[in-house]
Amino acid sequence: MTITPAPTSNSSSISSTTPTSTSTTTSTKASSSTPATACSTTVTAFTDIPTAVASCTSITLQDITVPGNNSIFLSKLLTNTHVTFAGTTFFQFSNATASTLNMITVTGTNVTVDGAPGHVIDGNGPAWWDGQGSNGGVPKPDHFFVVSKVLGTSVIQNLNIKNYPVHCFDITGCVGLTLQNITLDMSDGYAPNARSGGLPAAHNTDGFDLSNSNNTRVLDSTVINQDDCIAITSGTQVLVSGLSCSGSHGLSIGSVGGKSQNTVTDITFTDSTCTNCQAGARIKTNYNTTGLISGIVYENIFVSNISQYGIDIQQDYLNGGPTGIPSNGVLISNITMTNITGTAAASAQDYYILCGSGSCSDFTFNDIDIVGGGVQSMCNYEPVGDFTCDGGFNVTTT
């Protein structure tokens, strides 16, 4: 590891994402957590990463191989640090304590994490995949990439990630974070392997899981996977725009209820696509739990060949399968859906709304046109607007 003194100011490397001035609080944190002379370094050995994180504000991780049962800890980054993944980052297999392992962790203020041209972060997923994901079988890591308490004006961008074991991004407790131009490619996980019993080998491969995060953006990214493209279970003021989802479970709020935080407000999904997904726009609440979902906007969403529900709002969700009987402990209000179009497969329902008694209110749906579903749509709540539910309104429980 070669360490060289960094310039007295590293603002040029993050000028596109960091304001020229910061608040008094941020400035105080910067002065107390950044050494007087920071450094720039290229790390080529896994064991040198902690030294670089403790000392440097410009770090390149070049062709790092991570030994089994180990993680890349970027959890004490100095303020204004810029980390770049270069070459191939590869994770060796271990299942000794895998179920408690997060393979990459990032924490910091005004940080930038990105990838150099041509890089790849390879999670070595086939070594863990068995068709069961986090539901059993081979012990697997908890999440692949944890972003926790990232504050200030921080950016994670231009990353190419493939074949993570289960659950990629866990974004929690963040404020002011932007994630953009990220590719999550789990296409290798569609094929069965010797352990998956004829099922796709990869399972529970969520792309972006967000909880308890505010003023956060997920922009212009691609997810090819076998579970939620993005799932927001708590937080406020989140923008999702330009997301391309393939093979996933959709653009999801939830599941909400039964967790430590159960409030989701002021979320916008816009200008995004779902191709060969299980669902398109999706809001799901857990059966017999409590919580609040409000101020949700889906607009300009295109879906293609949806296998289950084009639009799905259900209050009977259980991980083992829906009950078919909605509960009303999670309140869903102020939901706006506009210009959602596309196709569903013959096995699917274009629309499915299953609200609990009195728990849904103030829905406005306009310019909704999903066609092709061979199973009759069912909606037990009728939104305001020109939405018809394909004539499948059955308002009996609200």
C-alpha cells in the first residue's frame, strides 16, 4: 500500500456532489474527524484496508480479494472521503458465521463511493446459492452492501455489482444520500443448480432495501434479480427515478408492519420500468400489524409481461404467503398513481387491491392502462379518478 499526502483540499474530487459550503455542524464534524494531513492511497491487499480507512480521504481499492468470513469495513470513513473500487473485487466463500455477515459496510459524512471504468464487484453468489435464499439451506450473509448512517451530501455511484449471495443494498438511517448509476446483475441466478431442486439458484435477492432513511434518492440504475427491485419499509422523502427492473418483484412499499419502524411517507416512484417482473407498483402490509403509509406517488411507470399483479395493494401479506383476509392495522392514505401502462401475462391480474376495513383512504388513480392479465382483476376499494379496475370493483369490506 502506497500512501501519499492528499491535497490540502479534496473538494475537486467530489465537487459534483458536495456543496462548496457546509453547515456549522458538518464543519465541526469535519474538523474533528479529519486529520490535519489526510492522504491518498491505492490498496491492493485486503489487510491494508483498515489503515487506509483510518488515515486517508482518497482510497482506491484495486483488485481486492476478500477472504471467507470477512468484510470490507468502510464504516469509519473520514469526512469527505472518496473511495473507488477498481479492477475486480471478489469475495471468497465461507459459511462459518455467514448469516451474521455483511460483506461491505459504509458509514460517513459527505462521502463518495464509486467504481472505476471496467471494475466489477463480484459477490461469488453461486458458492452460496441453493434456491432457498435467506429462508434456509446454506448459511448466507445478511446483506451484501450495508449503507448505514451516511449523512451530509453523500453519493454512491457508478458501481457494477454482480452475483451477491442474498439481499444487496441495506440502506438504513441515512439522510441526504444519493445512489445513482448502479447496476445489480443477478442474471446468473435464474438457472437452477445442483442444490436448488429445479428452482432458480438465487433467491431473496432484493436490490435496494431502504429503512428509516430521509431525503434519499435512488436514480438511473438497473436491477436484474429475483426479489424486490426496491423495497421501502420506513422513512420519508425518498425519490426513486429512472429505475429499470427486470425479473424482480417490483417497485415496492413494504412490507410494512411488525418492525421497529413502520411509517413510510412522501415517497415518489417515477419514470421507471418493470420487465418480466412479478408485480409493477406494489404496496404490501403485514397481516395483523400496525403502521402508516401515506403520501405515495407512482407516475410514468411502464410494465411488461408482469406475472402476478400489474398494480398490487394488499393488506394480507405474510412472508409464507398471503392470507387472503386483509387486516386494517396499517393505515394507507393519500396514494396517487398516474400514467402506469403496459402488459401482464395471461396468468396474472392486471390490478389487485385488497384493503382492510376502513384502512385505505384518499386514493387517486388516473391514466392507468395495464392489459393482458387473464385472471379477473379485483379491487375492494375504489380510488377517485378514471381508473376502472377492469370492471372488477368489489367494494364489500371498506
